[in-house]
Amino acid sequence: MPDQRHSPDVLPAAELLALDRQHVWHPYGPMPGRQDPLVVASASGVRLRLAEPSEGQDELVDGMSSWWSAIHGYNHPALNEAVTGQLGRMAHVMFGGLTHEPAVRLAAKLVEITPAGLEHVFLADSGSVSVEVAVKMCLQYWRSVGRPAKTRLLTWRGGYHGDTWQPMAVCDPEGGMHELWSGVLPRQLFADAPPSGFGAPVDPAYVAHLRSLVEAHADELAAVIVEPVVQGAGGMRFHNPGYLRVLRELCDEFGVLLILDEIATGFGRTGALFAADHAGITPDVMCLGKSLTGGYLTLSATLCTARVADGISRGEVPVLAHGPTFMGNPLATAVALASIDLLLGQDWQREVKRIEAGLLEGLTPAASLPGVKDVRVLGAIGVIQLDHQVDMSSATRAAVREGVWLRPFRDLIYTMPPFVTGDGDLARICRGVVAAAKEA
Ligand SMILES: *Cc1c(COP(=O)(O)O)cnc(C)c1O
């Protein structure tokens, strides 16, 4: 037999899976994993092509946008072109002492399209790192302006901000992925979760609760950090944007910075370009990631106002001591620019509205199914919440039988399809979500 060690593309799926089981750690899993993952051979448009059929399907319509990121689908000619064009110039150069066009243009573009007042951009390599940078900016700001005791963070329950240490400390402290570390993590302050419902009226009692916490802890609070409008991986809950205006006012009144984590919500997902736009507010610091590159490469951005940057830069140590090796990576920044151009070059609001209507039509009937607690839709996000934990393996299999890729968690079966999902594929995704809810 010829030596095929240097042709990984000829490895049969069974062999790949054996190696995967032996060596490869997957997200939030034990080693080895409890179930074999599906092997994806290629992807284009909204379809994932499997190396070998599963439940009789060799192609799956992607209901997950690869965790909120692939808004334009896979193998998109314009995004491919952005990467290969940049590849011919340079894949990477260090960012210390050097700069380059894609990173500069991306920073300028982000300043242009995000809420007015965000002026400066720190590029890093993942969402979690952008949250680390945001927290570091806020703590350092207060230290620089002579308020070094302001080191704590306030958030509301039900949030998710990533898996590195500072983000973990502001994830929901109960029932989440990081509960194990509650005694070890820095102890931050938690308000109750915001009342559910994008359209539910602002609850004065909840506003008073937020106010009392910010007021009581103003001397030690560096920042309030929340996901605006949609709490994603913490429970797929929506809230009235009015609470963001309340937080903005409280932060201004009591001298606390406001960080909005738009890593999941940014770039149109909720129906506004940024979820902060629903509230018409500007945070002091904003985190972007996930769909920033259209799902092509890992990249995040932390934006801040001139006040935050000036404060840091006038301090005793007038530098932000952070500098990831792959900061401003040319391939990632080039494809991010192309993805933003692609998004803004079309009537993306109409596409997101169309998907919202399709999800409402396809998912609402499931509200009467036994075991279903709630069905909710906002922008291009559809959620079925059960009254019990999902049996992930059987729910996933039920969706795959319908030709749909989903990744349920906890009591949630949810979808955030690529914006390019056509009406037929969208109806199929809804059938997959409903089938998974019935099976789970
Ligand atoms: C995914 C996510 C993160 C973490 O981003 P990574 O790129 O996975 O590190 C942080 N905040 C929110 C709101 C997210 O959805």
C-alpha cells in the first residue's frame, strides 16, 4: 500500500473518528467525547457536507451559523477572494511597530458603523480575549485617574461572556458552564436577570434593583458589563432595550463605565446592526467577535471612547499592556472588511426581517407541544425552551433526520441561521427544531 501519511484528505471517516476519539478535545466535553462528532468534508452556502451519511443525510442545512458567526454562509466567493487576495500579499506580520492596510481600514470601518463616540479599536484573536481587554481597560482607566479601588464588575444573572478567567467570573454563576469555579473566581456582583421579553414593559421594580446595586457599590465598581438585548449562551433570553438606557444613566450618574458585549449580537443578528442601537446608547467599551469575520477566521475587537483611552494614556503607566501575537492578523482583518462590506452592501434588515417572519411561522405552532415552555423569536434568532433538560444526542439526531444541523443545550433548542438562508431551507430548519423539541 502506498504511504498516505502526507495525504490527510484520503483518511476515511472511520479512521478520522478513531484518531479524534483518541486525541482531540471538543468544546465542553470529556476526553474522549461521549458521542462521536459528525465529520464535515466541506461546506458551501448554508450546507454542511458530511464525509459519510448520518441518519440517511449526507448534507445538513446549518441552523447554527457555526455559533453565530457564518452570517453569509460558507465558501462565499467574495470572502474567499478577500482571504486569497490577502494571502498573496502576506498572511501575517507582527503588529508591534508595524501596521497594514486591512487592520487600519477595519478599525476605521468599525468606528464608523458602531455607536457614535467609540473611537479606538483594540484587535485581538477571540471574543473571550476581547472581554479580558475590555475589563483591563476599565480597571486601568480608574487606576489612571486616581480611583484604584474601583476594580469590581457588576453584571446581571443569565449572562455569558466567554471561557477565560475574567469572562468566566461574569458568566451566570449558577447552572452555567463555570459553576465549578464559583469559589475560585474573582467575586463579582450580580443583579437578578433582566425581566424577559423584548417587548415586555420596563419594570420599575427591576430598575430600582439595578439602581440600588450601582449606587451601593459605586466606590468599588469599575464597570457594568452585560450582553445587550439578547443573553446568548447563558440561556437565550431577550430583554427590553430600555434596561440598557437605564444602565447607561446609572453608570453616568454614579461614575461607572459600561461595557456592552456584542460578540453574539453584533452585525445585524437582532435586527439592528448592533443591539445597542435598539436603545440608542453608546457604551464606554464594546466587544465584537463571532460574525466579525463572517465566520472565516478568529478575530475580535474591543472598542472604547476617547475618554477611556485618554484616561489610560495619561496614567502613571500610560500604556495598555496587552499585545496578542496574532493581533490585527491581515487575513482575518481583510476578511472582516469584506464581510462588513457584503453585509452593508445589501438590504440586510429585510433579510433579517424575512428570517424573523419565517422563524415565527415555523416555530410558533410548537408552543402547544407537550414539554414546551416557551417559543421566542427575535431577529434571526429562534428559540424553543423546554420544561426539562434536552437529551442532546436524541435531539441532535432528530434534527439530522430532517437534514438540519443544530446544537441544543440545557433546556434549549435554538437556531440562528445564516442571513442567506432561503425560505425553503428556513422552513426545513424550523422542521428540524420542532422535530428536536418533540424528540427531546
Ligand atoms: C461567544 C461569546 C463570547 C466568547 O467568544 P469566544 O470567541 O468564544 O472566546 C463572549 N461573549 C459572548 C456574548 C459570546 O456569545
